[in-house]
Amino acid sequence: MKIPFSKISCNGNELKYVTDVLESGWLTTAEKTFEFERKIANYVGAKYACAVNSCTAALHLGLEALGVTYGDKVFVPDMTFTATAEVIRYLGADPVFLDVEYGTSLITPEILEQAILQYPDVKHLIIVHFGGQACEMTNEQKNGIIDLCQRNQIKVMEDAAHAFPSKWQGKYIGTFGDITCFSFYANKTITTGEGGMLLTDNEEIIKRAKTMRLHGINRDVWDRFTSEKPSWEYDVVAPGFKYNMPDISAAIGLAQLEVAEELRLKRQSIALLYFENLKNIECIDLPLVKVKFEDHSWHLFTITLNHKCKVNRNECIEALSSKGIGTSVHYKPLHRMTYYQNKYQLKPCDFPVSENIWQGTLSLPIYPDMNINEVEYVCNVLKETLS
Ligand SMILES: Cc1ncc(COP(=O)(O)O)c(C=O)c1O
């Protein structure tokens, strides 16, 4: 059997909507993108959305719109993809890396509370809803992440690259923090090939993000080549970026959005099968799920080989690969990356939990069209490898 780590599922209206765009004679940002923005905003209940060509772009625009600048500090999890932290450096600010919770790889309110005590001058936080599971945003005791941030005047940006459509206590991720950023990269829960979206309820933030996504131009000029009115006149109010989403991508996204819950459910059923098949293996720690299963988008199914395991993570990956099974690692933590390590003198002993996760973690294949036989095959090969 050949089982890739991930596989896109494009069985809906993708081709039809892309054909509509090709036949419209206008390939870059226009009506399909605006429709995609409206529909994603409606879906999660946010007021405004700004479609861009990656989640990285959305994160960059978001921090810029929040006013993060040279010399500022921003809390960020150590256990994440480099995009979450690199955007802080784009603006000349500095990340303050936080360790995460074992089993979820999330920043918890307890971790954040400690960090606030240690770094009272940090006024921005980026959280990551790892693998599709939301962080503890709010709770009855009013000491969730958002509660803590409100009490300490900390602005929150949610890196929700893994988390469409995820929920916290039944409410969609997209409106808890000041800004939420989704990724529609090729391996994400819904995709546009490459793409991302910034969501916010704040009018100033959306105005700034929309200006900066297209060269710092002060008004929408998408129609400047097609309009019958003289619409060439525009001003540049800041040195912006070139981050807009083309309509071809938005067309794919619109079709994916129509089946987002169906795709999520299929992923969920695969996760359930993994839990069932792997539950009694002593040397594997399964993902710790603290949300309801239906609130999880199941982007990843990440296991950790613990100290009882006779093979190490790399040997396990090789054994699976030799049997045709693709896996991945989420993540080699940022404290182990040369750039961050050297620039901020990061040491593994400062991140004991993410270091521990990293030593044993691997992510198993999970994608909507994976069938029961394939899941069982992965589980059987894994069991053989570890026995
Ligand atoms: C946690 C996280 N944040 C941000 C990104 C960046 O997403 P994009 O490739 O859309 O820029 C990724 C990509 O995998 C990610 O995993």
C-alpha cells in the first residue's frame, strides 16, 4: 500500500468555479475573492475578512495593523512553524518563546500567566491552535487566554492555520482574539492551493490590512484596468505589500468551503479509528483532546513515542516509510532552529516540554478520503514496528 501523509480532496465544485473565473476574463482579485471573504466571515461570525495569498501574509498584515514595531516583544509558542515567529522579525520586533503543554502542544492559560509575570512589558501574543484543537480561550473562572490578555492589555492574534473550522466551546475560531489568520495552503483542512485570510471585528484593523495587502494603495483599485469609468487615480499612503488573493484561488476556496464540515467529519472519523486502534499501546502517548471531538478540525493526528519505546522517532518514521506510509513531524521546535537559537541564545533546557515532545513526536496520515483499510494498515505497521 502507498499512503501519503496528506492528500487534497477536490471532489466538489472546484473545477466549475475555476472555469467560471477563466471564462470571466479576469484572473486576479475580484468578485470571487470578495465572495470568499464574505462567506468565510459569515461562516465563523466575524465582521470583516481580508483574503491574501498565504497565512504568513495574513499574520504579517495582522501584526502590522496592530502597530507592532521595531523593539517590541511578542509572545509566541516555541512549538510551531517558523511563519508564526518570522512575521515578528519582519517588523523588527522580537519573539518571546513560550513552552507548551505536553499532549496538546498548546499554550495554556497557566503558561501564559507565568509568562506575563516574567515579562510584564510584552503586550502582544500570537497563539497557535495546534493541529486543529483550540487553545483554552475563555472559561467560567474568567482565566482563559482571552480573559488574561484583556486584564493585562495584551493584544491577541490567533494563528489558526490548522483550525478551520474549529471551535472553542461550540463557537467558531475566528472572533476570540483581535485578529485571526487562517491558512488555505495545499495540505490544510480546506485549501486554495496557496492562500490565507485575516479576520477581525475591528474596522481600523481591516482598513489597514486591506490597504497594506496591495502596495499601501488608499482605495480598492481592483477594477482599474477594466472599469469604464476613469479609475486610474489612486494614492499610496504606505509602503505596502503584494499579498492579494487571486480569483482562481478564491474559486477553489469557495468550493472547498461548501464541503468544509463534511471534510472535517471525515477527518474526525479517521481520528476516532486511530484512537480505537492505538489506545492500548503503552509506549505511545496519543493526542490529549480537551475540546469536544466535533469542535476539533483534526488537521493533524500527532502521537508521541514515550520513554517506554524501544525504537526512536526517526527509526519509526523510516520503518513506516519502508512500508509505504508517509508521516511528518510537527514540529522541530523553534528553539532548535539555527536562526532563532543563535539570535536569542535559546537552549533546549529552557523548553523542557517542547523538547520532550520533539524527541518523540510524529504525525500520522490523516485526510478526508483515507479509508478504514488504510487506517488499519497504518496502525498494524506501527504496532509491528513498536513491538
Ligand atoms: C502554525 C502555522 N502557521 C502558519 C503557517 C503558514 O501558512 P501559509 O503556508 O499559508 O503561509 C503554517 C503552515 O503550515 C502553520 O503550520
